[in-house]
Amino acid sequence: MWIKRLRFSFMACALASVATIAQAQEATESTPEEAISAALKQIVGDAQLGPIRPSVVDGLYTVQVVGGPTLMVTPDGKYAVMGDTYEITPGGLAAVQDPYLQNARKEFLANLEVTESINFAPEEGAKHVAYVFTDVDCGYCRRLHSQLHEYRERGELKPGYNDLGIEIRYLAYPRAGANSPSAAKLESAWCADNQQEALDKLKSLQEVEPKSCEASPVARQYVKGGELGVNATPAILLPDGRFFLGYLPPERLLNTITEGE
């Protein structure tokens, strides 16, 4: 519920709008990290806060509310900005990737065992890899999955992710929490004898045999996803640490991948 309250507090804000979040201690009595932590904990309750560190915007600090938004906060903990950060360039606004989180994501993927994700690879071999935090009870996640292969849109036949040489590797992020029915469905897929078949069925709104197993990564991937900035699905993570929240059609994802190479 705290996430809803926090989002409501910023509902009237545009990307650069600022809202008072709490009255903090005097700067002379505490460090910026202490002041920010004390202020935010008054509104997030027991939710976990990521590291408080200097932002890419001079004078502000960045903190990730695990499973919630990323905030830029003033050193005294009195004001916060919520929303994407953009760099003003001659070509227009360019989204800024947080270098701290980008490195953390790269490290996470570098240490991820291939067996921890459910993978859908092109038959002729993958040219690119995209990791997708998914929830089987998410409409756009089902849409993404339905476009693994050639699909028709507005009467036009289009290539799917696998057709374009992109291997999709799914990670688990049950939006309702690690103890939710959605999490149980995801665990059934990860613990199935045929993981791809089970996930196919769940994404098609079919039932699968309920299963659980000690090897299930669902709970820890949910926590890790929140630490890396995931608060909705699908969330696409590339091996170089770039991160995109939301659905990207196959050809747009390919362009996004190749633009960063």
C-alpha cells in the first residue's frame, strides 16, 4: 500500500516537479545519507531502500525504493523528484542511464547461471540476448511472449524476436509479491520438467501443474529485480546494463540493442 501512497503523492507531478516528502533533521546534525534515510523511512515503512548515492544531477542524491520508484532527493531530505532523467542534447532529450545501476545490472547478469532463466532462443542461433523480468498475469508480458515468432499486426506480417536473432531469457518478477498467486505460477514454470512449455501455457492463460522446488529462483529474482530498478513488467535488461521498463516491439528492441553496440 505504501507504493500506492507514494505514487499518489507524486500524481500531480510532471517529470521535473518537486514535492515535499518529510521534515528531516538539520543538515548540521546529520549527513545527507542519514537525513534522506530518516525522511524516506517515514513514508515507505518497512520497504527496503537501496544505497543512497550522489545523483547524475549535481547537488541531488539518488535512492532506489526496492520494488518502487527511483527518487532524486535534496541533501536535507526535504524534497524529492520522481521520474526519468534526461540529458539535453542538440538532437533532443536523451534518457540517462544511472551508471551505478548500469554496472550493478551488468554484474548481476555476468554472474547469472543460464539455468536460472527460462530461455527462448532462435533455432539458428542467437545474435543478441535480452533478459526480461516477467509476470504471467501481466497483459503486456503476454503480448511480448506472443511475438517471439512471426506475428500479424494490422494485417501486416512482422518478424518476432527470435526471427530477428534475439534470444529472450525470462527472469521472474511477480508484481504482487514473492508470496502471491502470480509467484506460485511462476515457480510452477521454473520447477516444471519442461519450463518453456509450462511458461507457454501460463502466458496463454492455461493452467499448469502446481509445483515448487528448492532450486526455484523466483523469490530472489523478485528481490533482485527491485534492487535493480524493476517496479513493473515487462522490464528489459540488456547484457551491457541498459534497462528499459515496459514492452518494446521486436524491431524496436533490435534497433535499441544495436544502437548501443
